Amino acid sequence: MAYATYEDLMTLTEELIAGLVREIFGTLKITYQGTELDFTPPWARVTVGEALVKYAGLDPASLEDRGKALQEAERRGILFEGNQPLGKILMGIFDEIVEKKLIEPTFVTQYPLEVSPLSRKNSRNPEFVDRFELYIHGREIANAFSELNDPADQKNRFLMQLEQREAGDEEAHGMDEDYIMALEYGMPPTAGEGIGIDRLVMLLTDSPSIRDVILFPHLRRRETGEQPKTEGDEETKRS
């Protein structure tokens, strides 16, 4: 959405999903897998740091100290490969401990810069970005942010991601010269969002597995002990 921010998308997302729930059920309170969920606006909004302190019991000092954050992670059995930055460590703890505790619709904001290579820096604190993720019943439903439209900043972010990739982070973003060139031509202030339609349908149909709502789910070969046939086997039979 051009000339919009991530905060505009939070309002839009809240109105969209709450309106959808009301339209389908005639109420804003529904039950998913035995748990009542209340979609009545306004939904809870917490920062990553606040969620880590509240739900994971982190010492607030560890939010700004890599060594302390690493100790907090190791104390909880969360290990990291390579020399991961503070933001990666904090999000590792968040993913393992906090995410599953976010039951009611909750917007999580102020993500670390290190895990958000395409998001605009926060004007008040450039160590964080203007981004949110929506969690419902312990699952991420939506991810959105104010787009980074500064080509110089974007190139530096990609370079930082390349360093993380060389350090062993396979999820780090690669360099995208075409994208940087496009930004150099110009891009207005913009906010973008992705909503997990399959996960949303799971909630609205009380489905326990995402396989129940995907039209063509990925399947694994059944373990029968038989060797899979090959084209060569068929050719042998015909000959």
C-alpha cells in the first residue's frame, strides 16, 4: 500500500480479520481446538522485548547485551551456530518459547534490525524496524512492515546479510542488485503485508492440521519396504 505505514496495516488487518469472523460466525468470540479466541478490537500489541520479558522471563538487561542474551538462551537449551548477532539470539528465544504462548490475537512489533533486511528502520530507535507479526493460537498469521526505500541503506543491509550467510546462517538474504537499482529509480513510502491464508482457514474451520485445508498438500512416500519403480524397470518389462 503506497503512502502507508505498518501501523496502517495493523489497523487494516484487525478490521479485515475481525470483520471476517463476525461475517462467518455472527460473533467475535469463536472456539479453536477447545480454546476460546476473542477477536474483539483492539487486539493486544507488544514489542519483541516486552514479549521476551513477559513470556520467556528474560532479564531486561539481556535485551541489550549479547553475552547475557546468549547465556539466557543456553540456560533454556537453545544453542546457536557461529557468531550470531544479538537480534538473532533474541529471536531464537522468541521462536522457541514465546510464540506458542501468544494465544489471543496479538500484534508483535519492534523487530531487531538483524532479522528484517527489507524493513524500514524505526525513526526513534534505528536498532529496530517498523514491522509487526500477528500471532493467533501460537501461530504466525501475518507479517508486515514499512518498506525500506533507501537504496544505500538497502545495499548495506544486503551486505550485512551476506556476512551472516558466510558465518553459517542459511536463511540470510542474498544480494539483489536488481532490487537496489529499482529503488534508485524511486519508491514512495510503502507498507507491505503477507497473510497466511491457509493458517487463517485453519482457525475459521477448527482444523488441527494445515494438511486439512491445503488443496494439494505435500505428501511423503508411504513406507512399504518396496523399491520405487523406475522408467528403466518399465522398459525392461516391455522388452
